[in-house]
Amino acid sequence: MRSRLYLDTNQSFLEVKWKAKRDRTVKSRLQTGSFVTEWLPDAGDHLDCEVPPQVELVQPKLLNAFYRTTLVNKGCAERVTLDLGLVFFGDGLTIALPGIAIAEVKQDGVDRSSRYFFAWAAILCPTSVRRH
């Protein structure tokens, strides 16, 4: 579960993500008036998913901030996101990661013949990162 604020459009969303069949991630989003720091009482009525029991006890633990650039391949259903200027806040600590970028190829299915995938695999060590 996360709250997300897009600075360029000033839109905010409450999102719940879960794993579905074949390790696909499914996301349900609810537009909110501002960045959410506590559970909204009627939010479960508007999300297309089951919310955890006692969801009102869920508390924010980690806040992150970054700048995102998205590259879109118009030839197929594929895009790449680049997250830069990563900063994490939690437990009274602030940790910045200058010079580090998170690059993620997002596709409908896995296409290892992708130009993005092929180019990055040749110069980088692809890995999985959990941000939560």
C-alpha cells in the first residue's frame, strides 16, 4: 500500500498492489485530494481489491522521493522508467543515494529481444529491487 504524489500534475493517489497469477503485479488506485499519511475510512469501498484486515492500523514507515523520467517505445507495449535523485526517509534517518539510478523496463510480458533490455543487459547487472 502506498500514497503517491505527482509533482508535475499535482495529483495524488492511494494505491494497493498485489501479486496475481504468474507473478503479475495488479494495482488498484484511488485519486485523493492530497498525499495520504493515514487510512481513509471509505477508501476500501472505492478500491478494486481486498484491503488487509485492520487496515486502519497500517502506518507509514518509509518515505522516498525521486525524479522520474519515462521513455516510451511506440513500436510495442514497452516503457523504461529512470528514477534519479533518490532520497529515503524513515526512523528519523535521511539517506540520499547520489549518482545512483533505478532503471526499470516495463513490458506486457517478457520480451528479451527488446532494444532496451538487450542494451542494458550488455552493460549492467540486472537485478531485482524491493522498494518496500
